[in-house]
Amino acid sequence: MPIVTDASVLLAVAFADEDAALAAAVLDAIQDQGALVPAQFWFEVWNVLVMSERRGRITPLQTHALLAELSAQPIEVDPVPPDAAVLNLAREHRLTVYDAAYLELARRQNATLATLDDALLASARAIGVPIFEARA
């Protein structure tokens, strides 16, 4: 079963102050299981990388290398989900619509969710969506 992963996890490999161990574990797992992401995933990735360049956290060369690495992963983009399901999750759990899209996808696909976002983790736990945890 593919893992639903958000941008925060996969981008953590690029930043020393993020949870790179979890990111590495997710990357290893998606080599075997594949990943599912909602339609906005790549826009989030690109935005974080460009904003990080502007802040001097990474260089354009590092952006290029990371995008090449991510593009080589077995990541499948899910089509636009049912709007009512996403909006209801966003309302019920006080999430952004973007985060609710990850939660809706994981729930609909009975998939494990990988994220570093605390609110998204709490919401997933509240509705019984399994959470990806790195093995020690």
C-alpha cells in the first residue's frame, strides 16, 4: 500500500534543522511501497524550495539536485479529491485545505500518512489514519 506523504517530510532531507532521519526512512519505504500525494504536492515542494533559496537556506543547485532525487521516486499524484470530504476535514479539524487534502487521501486509500505537521498528525490520530513512524 502506498504511503501518503506531505512535502514537509520529503523536504526535510534538504535542511539540517529538520527531521532528516524520518525523511530518509520515508524515502526508503516509498522505494518499496510507492507514495501517493494530492494534486498540490509539487506546488508545495517548489514553493518551499524557492522560498528557502530566497532565505539563503539552500542554493539553486541544491534545489535542482533535490528535485531530481524526488522526481526519481515512485510518487503518484492523486486527481482532485471530492471537495466535500476535504472541506469537511478542514472544518472539523481546523486544518488548512492543503493539509486536509493529505488527510482525506490517506483516509480514502486506507494508507499510512507521513508528515512532520503536528496538527495534521493529531487529526490523523483522531480519525484513525495510521501514522508513518521510522523504525529505530
